[in-house]
Amino acid sequence: MHRCLIICALLTSACARPQPEIVPPYVPADLLTPCLTPPMVAKTEGQFAAKMLRIASDRDCANQKIMSIGEIVAGPQ
């Protein structure tokens, strides 16, 4: 009886279709690096403005990388 169960298990598992292998898309390493600049302490109004401009440029850099990764993942349309 034990052999019958093993044989039945082998026969039923061999009938299943093989699952397709999902290959993740290649994302370049430069798109995975953060766009952060070193922290800056703002003591004057001019330094605060410079800090806000750096934050805005970091945000734009990150958004561009996200859009590029989205295009890679979505594939050609």
C-alpha cells in the first residue's frame, strides 16, 4: 500500500504544467542609488533658500528615477 501511494503521488505530480519562469526586468544600478545630498544646517535665510533648492533638486532626481524604473517595468507599449 505504501508503494501505491508513492506511485500515485508521482503520477499526479507529473501531469501538472510547468510554471513559466518569471524573469525580473533589468534595472541599472544608477537608478537604484538615492539622490540625497548631505544634510545642511540653515542659519540664515540665504542658507535656508539654498537648502530648499537642494531638496527640490533631490526630489526631481528621485522622480526622474521613479519614472525611468516605471518605464522599464511596464515594458514597451
